[in-house]
Amino acid sequence: MLVKQIIYRVMPAIMALAFTSCIKDHLSVDPAQSNNVVEFANTGTIASAAGAIHPRFAIDLGNLGLNDSTTFNVNLNYAGADVAPQDITVSLAIDEDALAAFNADQDGHYTTPPASIFRLPATGVIKAGERRVQLKVTIIRTADFSFDVSYALPLKISAVSSGIVSGNFGIALYSFAARNIYDGVYEMTGSLVDNTTASIVFYPGEVDLITQSRNGVAMYDHNVASGYGHPIKSGASGSYYGTYSPLFVMDDNGTVTSVTNYFGQLAGSLKRSAELDPTGVNKVTFDQEGKVVSIEVSYTMTQNGVLRTTFKEKLTYKRPR
């Protein structure tokens, strides 16, 4: 009977320990500490995959000109059963190891931004009687900002004046990207000649141009392709060229210098490529403030090494994406 009594007394404790260890943010099983957790709270929807080693939040900085700046939020939370019983000072730090671990875990290619392009508050204070404080991280598009790099700011709660740091949400990554001056929604007009299918004609309408580099944008069609692609009209129906989306690159003087296929040259089973037609009009028109008014461009699509389609287009800026 004594053995049975011991088993009956031990099993509930083991089960309680198992359930406590499954609580998402409370890795400690000390009941005295279970209501004093400090953590990163959500900034929008978590962008990383379920089960990722750390949560990642994705920030769209919008259009940023050289030396322009903007901010995004970092939310810190007191996860107690009640409000914070006293002022809690939360210290933040950059954690390069956390970023390396995330990249390895998620096959990512994120890089910590250079110090010249961000300003990070060292601390935040969750006031007594409150649950949360919202900090602002400033991003500046200095000359060191690269559109060709995937930035992520790996932050950790390095210390708290009261309570404990969350085991699951004591580290968070904030990836961010800026849009170049050509990024936006455009009205596309013009003409095309398809040398293989006479029924294919131009399909005017709205398209997005989405940032790919400092001076590069690729065409995105919401209406038919619902992705990167060039819209066309085949007979009476809207359609698009598959595995083909023009990627335009401009120089700093507003001349279109290159057109390639977003999917890669010789993409897909039809080996489609895009090429600039240097004999046509290839220029950007700006207003007095340096904002894009329109892009005129002439280019072609080759298929299996043979010219299939010639495009002459005008893309008139309408609004930000």
C-alpha cells in the first residue's frame, strides 16, 4: 500500500511539471516567478514560419529618399496576471548570435544593418500600473543603406529591473525593407506586337512596380497573374506571359539602362528573356520635387532564343503601393 501511495502522490507532480513546461512563455516552473514575465509583444503579424527558433516581424518602411528617415515600433510587454506592480526598466541589446541561429534554422540570409542606418533606444520603462511600453526604432536611408541586402535587427531583452525575461519571446527579429523612388502603382498604356500569336494584344490597366534594388523595379500584375508577370489580352480574355516579368533598371539620371526577366534570363521551359530595345524611348520623367511622373520604356521578350514580342510602354505613376 505504501508503494501505491507514493506513486499516487508523485504522478500529479510529474503531470503538473509537464504541463508547466509547455506554457509558451513561462519556461520556469517556479510558481513565484510565473507571473513576472517580460517579453517582446507582437508588432503586427509574426512573419516567420511556425516553429521558427525566434519570431520575426516584417516592416515595410515605404518610399525613402536618400537621408530620409522613418520609424517602426518595438512593443515590450509585462505578462503578469495583473499590471506591473512597479516601474520596470527593460534593457535592449543587439544579438548577432540570435540572427545567425535564425538564418541557420530558417535557411535565411538576413544581415544586421550597419550602425549608421538605425537608432535604437537602449531602454524602455513599463510604468507601474501598466502592461506595455512602445519604443520607436529609427531607420535612416544613409549612403550605407543597401537595397540589395536583407536587413534584420536582432533584438534581445538583456536585462530587466524586475521579473524574468521570457524564454520564448525574450528575443525578436525585425526585418525591414525600403521602397525605391520608382516603386508604386502605375497606369500602363502602350502597344505590343506578338510575332507568334496575332490574337494577343496589349492589356492596359494598373500594374505595380516593386523594388528589387536601389534603382530596379519589377512588374507585378494583381488582375490576372496575381503575381509577377506581364498582363496581355488574348482574344477577349485577360491573360499574361508566364515566367516573364520585366525588371527595369534606371541610372541616376533617369535613363532606363536595362530590362531583364525577373524570373531570370532564359526562364522556364520556353526559356524566356527580356532585353532593352535601345532604339526606342527609355526615360523617366520627374516632377520638380524629384518624384516619378512616368516611365517610358521599349523592350522585347525572346523565347527559345527567338524574338517573340516587342513592347513600347508608358507607365504613369498613380499612387504608392
